[in-house]
Amino acid sequence: MQEIIIIGIGQCGIGVGLEFIKQLNYDHCLNNHQELINQDRNRQKINVFYNENSTQQFIPRCLFLDLESKSIDKLFLQKDVIIDPNCCFSRNCGSGNNYAVGRYTEGAELMDECKHILDKYFEQSGNLQGIMMFFSTGGGSGSGIASNLIQYFREKDPTKIVHCNPIFQQGITHNYLEIYNTVFVMHSMIETVDIVTVYDNVALQYICKINMLDQNYDIYNKVLAESLIQTTASYRFPGFINGGMKKLALNLIPFPRLHFFQPSYMIINQRNWNITNILDKQYKLCNFENNLPSEYLSYQIQLRGNCFEIPDSKSLLIRKENIYQIPDLDTHYRVHTSVQHIDHENIVGFLGNSNGFKNYLKYYQEDFTKMFRRKAFVYTYQKIGMDEMEFTEAECNINDLISEYGPFFHSCCHSEYDNYEEEEAY
Ligand SMILES: Nc1nc2c(ncn2[C@@H]2O[C@H](COP(=O)(O)OP(=O)(O)O)[C@@H](O)[C@H]2O)c(=O)[nH]1
Ligand SMILES: [Mg+2]
């Protein structure tokens, strides 16, 4: 059935994971008791994120972990969503914003309990496609425990897709350790994760500001979850082309280490739209950073709503000169369409694999190097048992990734390419 497990780690991960589940409930028309209220809504693929129990309730297939009990306790106070308490684990020690605590000491001790739940999910699922993880890169619990889990999944079953949704916090760091934590967890994500969708609190803050929304974590999490609802729509509903995590990875990742996506989405509440007449707006969909030029290795557009004719492939090529043409490969863009959102006439979502990400990473790399050269705060990690070698390895890995991200244009060959390849639905 192509099942997916949702994992939220640390305060941020739990907040985002919970909001994602709430929006899933809404999109699938489940009530506060997790029962289907709209039987007409397509339920063919509802089991992707839920297990159905004997009383026809759809319980989300999730796992929540934290080193403080506050966020986990909050999960049980929710009135509009039911989370299985057996899938939530916490300690009462805190991580002190230290990656080493999440990775080696307190966080590692949590692993036994959660492996038990994960093994159960693996056994129950007929055809598990992968894992979706949420965590902040700056937090100690989030980054450390996520690294442990990433390693666990790789050893357990390398065929399952691990999709991380890290929340970065570029530039408004409350704590210097966030720079280190981010680089450490990036090190794990570069090596062993299949797909990473990058979110950033500063970008979310900006999005809320220009859309005149309040600026707080609850609202950021709502915006973030809406974008995820869009990305996952093709997994959850039948559509013109049915997607899955494996297909996404296969189609959009030409080089295995370059698997960092930038998401965006746009709601179009007007009838009679087509891809061509939203093209102008589409430019905004794929501008990763306003001032810095980005080249796209690949991208995917997801359409939800009444746009079920095959869009003209030429009109879908966005700023053609900015797309890196991989010689003899035709994997650089895909279109998915699926069932309409219950609130909106149409939504267009976008996932781009662009080298704009390297400019973003440079910020962390520079600060990391500055701090590490002076051995600033290194002792806080060493006293928990981390080796200085790990700092050096993580730094090298980030440097390598930045250089692998281009610029591509020097080596690329431009060809007239605008074939839209039709896939068979499965
Ligand atoms: N978007 C978002 N960011 C959060 C949330 N909670 C905390 N953060 C950010 O995450 C970072 C700290 O991570 P946190 O999750 O509290 O640490 P952890 O519990 O040790 O993993 C800080 O940069 C916060 O600004 C949340 O609910 N939503
Ligand atoms: Mg915490």
C-alpha cells in the first residue's frame, strides 16, 4: 500500500509533525475521532499515512521523540487529533542545545524504545515506501536523534526512502551551538538520506510578513505543512500520474549527493486557468533567492484541481536557460496532477533541485570554520564524548557539497530539450 511513517523530533519537529497530521486529517475529511466524514472523498490511498483500526478510525502512523516532556505532553492535549500514546517518547533532561547529547548520550538511550515501534510499523506495512522526518537543525534533540535514526534506517533497510524535512534558521541564531549542530546533521543528511526538503524559519517569517499573517511558530508550521500537503498529494490521492517517494527521488536526483529540494506553492482561486496563464506567477514559484542566480538540475510541478489535460510541455519549461541540461538524460522535470484540495479550486506546487542551496550553505560553512579554527565551544561537545575528528569530517563534507553544486554552466551542454515523457500510472 506504499505506507509512510511520520517522525517528529524535538520541540520543532513535534510542532511541525503535529500540524502536518492535522492538515492531513482535514484533507482526507477525517473528524476529531479520526473517522471519515465524507465517504465520497477518495480513500483509495488513505493508508499511506494512516493505519485503520477495528473501529474504522484512521490513526496516523507516527513516532514523536523529545528529550523534554513539554512538547510530548502537548500532543495528548490536542482535541482535534488522536495520536497513539505508545508512539511518543520523552525524557526529562533536555539537550542543552547540544548535538552530542541527542546523538550519543540521552538521545541514544531513547533509541531502543523507538526501534521497537519502528520494527512494528515495518512488520505491519505491506509495502512500506519510506520515512518522513521533521526536526530543527539547530536543536540538540532534533539534530542528534535524527542522525541516529538516519543511521538506523540505512542499516535496517537501504531500499526504503528516507525523506528529511529539516527546519533551518539562517542568520537569526539564538545560540552559537546551532551552527555546529546544523553542520553535524547536514553531514548525516548528505551521506545517507535520499531526499531532503529544506525549510527555513527566516523564509517562513518573510512569507508570513508579505502575506500579512502573524509571525509565530504556529503560523510558520501551518505554512510549512500546507506546502507538504501539496508535495504529498500525489502520494495520497489517485491522479493523472501517480507519484511515490521512490519516483520522486528517481526523477529529480541525477547525482546522489545533490538531493536538497526547495519547495514552494501557490493557491489559484479562479476558474478557467491553465498553465500558460499562470506562467508569470510561476517565476515566483521557483525563485530560490531573489538576488542570487540559481540553476536548476531538475524540478517537479504538482497540480491539484481541475487541470487534468496534459499541459503543453513547452509552457512548463521555466527560464529554460537556467536549467542544466544533463547530456542524454531526460529526468529534469516532471508534472503530477491529483485530486482537488477541499478548500481550494486549484493549487500549484513546486519542488526544485537548484544549486542556489550552495549559497545558503556557505553561510553555515563560513561561521563553522571561524568558530572551529578557534576551537570555540568545542569542549562542550568533547566532554560528552565527541571526537574532534567529527568536526573536521563534517566540515570537509560540507565543503565538498558546496563545490559539487556548481556552477554547472561551465560544464553543461545546452540542447533543445522539451520532450514531455508520459508515464504509466501504477
Ligand atoms: N518552525 C518552527 N521552528 C521552531 C519551532 N520550535 C522551535 N523552533 C526553532 O527550532 C530551533 C530550536 O530547536 P528545538 O526544536 O527547540 O530544539 P530541540 O528540541 O533540542 O530539537 C530554534 O531555532 C527555534 O527557533 C516550531 O514549532 N516551528
Ligand atoms: Mg528541546
